[in-house]
Amino acid sequence: MDDFLIGGTAGIVSRTVTAPIELFKLQRQNHYLKNNTIRYVLEKEGFRYLWKGNFTNCLRVFPQYGISFAIFQNTRSLYRNFTDNSNIVNFLSGGTAGVVSMCAIYPLETSRTHLSLQTNKSKYTGLIDVITKLKFNQLYAGLRMSILGFGPWNAINFMSFFKYKEIFEPYKENKHLYKLLCGGCAGITALSVTYPSDLIRKRLQMQSFSSEVPQYNGIIDCATKIVKKEGVIGLYRGLWIGYIKCFPTLAVQFWTNETIREFFGKEI
């Protein structure tokens, strides 16, 4: 329970701090929607709407990263029974945590995406409205891609974090900078490997949003159509803003997680 609460709190803090950047990333990934820009949001909705969808996102990230950190902490001892290689242990524990946590909260992930990309509540009044209007299969659209993407992302993220703790050992005296660097670099590493899966997942989630959204028959069809229309580079649309968003998000997330754990004297 301690691991769950600490991980969930770290998720909320990091996502709230970087919510406007996340909105911009979603807009770039779904560039085909009309008036889908930060300028339009500021002009038509106002500054505070740069955080639209953040409440739902916090409802999502608290259980997701609470479950993720709790499973990660509690499965490492299990995997140590099979190998003494800490990198493999962290990778397997992170992957397990990613798959379980994503399956547990996926309807909230879909709802957050829909709420973030609407204008002036033109389609939904809130989270309950999204869940009520979307069918079961629409709420879980893109789940397979999420498992294939978030599992490895979480695995690489945790494994990289502990690896970067070794690399940035010289900065350990400045513990806050040390934690931020390790977390941010871990996020960048994981994102670089798995970004196309995130883009495809968002495209599949948006199938039921409006007639403007291209229609796909599944993961392979989605990837094929994107490459055919936009080239391979299309699978990396928005990656640069992903980097800008990912570094501070994961830096703050791991910093918050480790700082709270240290405060309560829990093993990291």
C-alpha cells in the first residue's frame, strides 16, 4: 500500500506539472483534427484549458503508477530467484508492472485522450459522459498496442533509471539534480525505443472521436496506412515534443517517488 500511494502521488505531481506539454504532444499526434493547436485553445477556451483532461489524467495516473511502482518493488525479489543480473531483474519487473497497470486503467486512458482533444466541451461534459457514450470495445480500443508498447516502455524505463544511477554517480552529492537526471534520461531512452507504439495507440483510441479521424482495422493496418501516407517519419510525428515532455515528466516522477520514499525511510 505504501508503494502504491507513493507511486500514485509521484504520477499526479509529474503529470500536472507537464500537462500543457502533453496536450501539445497529443495535438501533434492527431494533427488531422481541425483547429487542433495550442493557439486555438488559448484563444477560444482560455489559459486554464491547457490543463483540460488533466483531472481525468490524474485519476488515471494515480492508480496506474501506484500499481506500477508497487508491482515493480514487489516483483524484484521474485525475479531475483531466477537471475542475479540486476538489469534483467529491473527489466522484467518493470515490464510486468507496465502490462498489469495499463490493463487496469485503460478506459481512463481513452477517456483522457478524448477529453483533451475536444474544444469547449463540444462532445463530452466530463469523464462519466465519455464512459457512458463510448461502447466497451471503444473504451478499450488500442489496448493490445498499449500492452505491446507500455510494457516495454516501462521495462526500459525502470532498467535505464537504475543504470543511469550508476552513470551519474559523480553527481550523487547533489541528490536532487542526481534524481532528476536519472529519471529524465531514463524516460528519454524508453521513449526513443517505443514511440511508434504510443502514436499508433493514440490513433486507435481516437477511432470513435469524429469523422475526421482516419479509420484503421488494427495495429498493422494503422502502421501501414501511416507509413504509406506520411512515410516512416509519420510513425515518429510529435517525437520532438515527446522528448520535451518526457524528460521533465519522468524526472519529476522519479524525483518525487524517491524523495517521498527517503522521507519515510523506505528502501529504494
